[in-house]
Amino acid sequence: MSLLPRTPSQTVGPYYAIGLCRRPENELVPPGEAGAIRVVGRLLDGDGQPIGDGMIEVWQASDRRWGRSGTEADGQFSFLTVKPPASPGEAPRLDVYVFARGLLKHQLTRMYFPDEPEANAADPVLSALPALDRAALVAEQEDGVMRFDIRMQGDRQTVFFAV
Amino acid sequence: MSDASTIVLPDDPSFGGEVQIDYPGYRSTRLRAPERPLVTLPEDRHSPDGPVFGEDTVLPQDFDLTSQHEGEPLGERIIVSGRVLDEDGKPIRGALVEVWQANSAGRYKHQVDQHPAPLDPNFSGAGRCLTDDDGNYRFISIKPGAYPWGNHENAWRPAHIHFSVFGRAFTQRLVTQMYFPGDPLFRYDPIFNSVRDPKARALLVSQFDLATTIPDWSLAFRWDIVLGRSGSGTTPIEEEA
């Protein structure tokens, strides 16, 4: 049977906040939840400049948590979550979608956890990447938060995955 | 109007349904479109069996963008409806559909939009709904206006409504724009034309639909949305009806 053609993607544009950020949705767990982690990062363009009109969505398949955060003028986004359980043979991770003006289709990446070196080394997707790419997908522990910067272009471009 | 040939590239059916993410005529892609090829993942699709993606925040009246204020917004009243389907043609029920748009003068209620057209105190321009068991969604709104933007000299966006759709799996995520039939601005717009295959591009254009108009009250447009598959080897395949 022939498949229906999929509806093509278009950019989220500069004004997505009126439709998609009407209420805060960046807390995947309530504040004060045991094991709660603050994940922060910056979305950066090919010149290393902040993307102030981007949007990040995170999805934790294993514990069915989802959230999204617009980016501020300094490119910053922020989530409150807990580390999701790992699927067998994989390291725990967040699936991360990036949306922005100038980005005609959202891009998928992954955030892994810095305190899981063994699981990360055994993760089939992460371990198959070159060392620099691998390092860029592991958040950094920083003053009580986990930092995960996303670079759209350049030598240190974040790895994006086909969906 | 700038020479369209520098902004809009010729059709190229080899792109199929994919948008060209480094489309040169859309200036903002230059520092934002990833340059490296995408990495392929092993097949791993999760279909949650309940609300996850903010579906629980939808109020019944959120589908009507014309009744969010004391008075009615100015503009042509329209009903926009259609179905959310997967590639196999199966309806996706409970899909969260979120929309946002400019008012009838082409102005967004957003601090960054300073184009000298009036705001409408009776129009915020955002709505949401969930699809029913047959995958149907429906919004009441007003027809958005075209508006100028800074991409190139005398650049205008054709009228459009932004759509954000969640299917049953994260891999079915879609953000796109719905256009109106016969818009004379199509041929000048790099965002619309970044879908290089004309057949795929046509999927972004709604159809005027007399059958769903409401006589003496509202025009109507139909637009179906097709997402990827939600199923994987690990979820049972639903029996054919």
C-alpha cells in the first residue's frame, strides 16, 4: 500500500511564544521533587552568538515526561527534571528537539548525564560517535546545575540525529 | 519587489517531502541550519498511551480564537478544520494541535513585531485543541493578513497560520505553516519555497471548502496533516477495521 505523503516542515518563526509558550512548561517535575535536577544551556548560532528566539523541547520516553522552554535573549533555556531510568543496555538521556526562526525543520539531539561514565561508555548510540561529538552530548556539572549548550554550526556543532 | 530569482530557487522534485534546511533565500538559515549530515539512530519509537505533551492543559473553548475577548476580532471569519493522519492513513486521535497567527492586518501580538499595522484588542491569535476519535481538529478564527519582514527588500510573507502538532510519539512531532489557496505572494516567499518539490509544497496549502462554511457567518478552509508512523516493532499493531 502506498503511503500518504507527510506534511512538510516549516520554521516555527519568531513569534512562536504566543502559541507555544503561553504558560511555563519547563518543569517536568514539581520544584522540590526528590532528585530534581536543573538543566540549563544556551542555544548558539554559527558565529557563537545566542539564539534568542529558539525553543527547546525535551522528552524522556522511559518515564514519560515532557517539557519545553523558549530561549531568552542570551540564548538560555532551562528545565527542571529528574534523571529518567535507562532502557536496557542504554545510558539515561533526554531527547532534545531544537526549534528556531531560521530553522526550517526542528532538529533532534540527545543530552546524556555526566555522572554516568560507565553507562555512557556502553550506550550504543553515544559510543559510536567520535570523541568530540560524544563529549558535546554529555552535560557538564556546574554549580548545582547541569549545563548543556547546543551549537547549530561550526567545528563544535552539536550532533543532530535523523528522525 | 526584489528579483524573485535570487530569493526563490527553481522547483526540485528530488527533495520529495523534505524542506531544504539551508535554503539560501531565507537569510536566517545561514547561521542556524546545521551543516553536518544527520546521524542515523536505531529504530526506537515510543508511543505513550496517555497524555504527555501538554494535552491536559487544553480547555474546550481554546479552539475558538474569536471568543477570547469582550468583542469580536476584525477580519474575515474562517473555520479551519481537517484531520491528523499517519502515513498509513490512520487517524491520530488525541493529537495536540496548537496554532498561532497574525491578526487580519498582518500584525502579531508579540513585542518583537513592530510592523506599523494595528493590533486588534479582540484578537490574541493563539488556539489549541485535541483531535477527536477520527483525527478531526477544528478552529474558528479570522483570516490572517500578509505582512512585511526583513529578509530582503520588500519581502512579504503570504498569509499563513502556524501549526504545531504532537502525534502519539515524539518522532511524529511537526511544526509547520498552513497557507491559503491562490496567494499571489507564494512565488516570492523563500520559506514556502524551501519545500522544493511542488507536490510537497501543495500539501501546505489549504482548500476553500464550501461544505464546512456556515451560511451567513463564516468561510471555511480544509487542511489535512500527515505525520510519520507512530508504531514500532515493540507496540502491537492495531487490527484493521
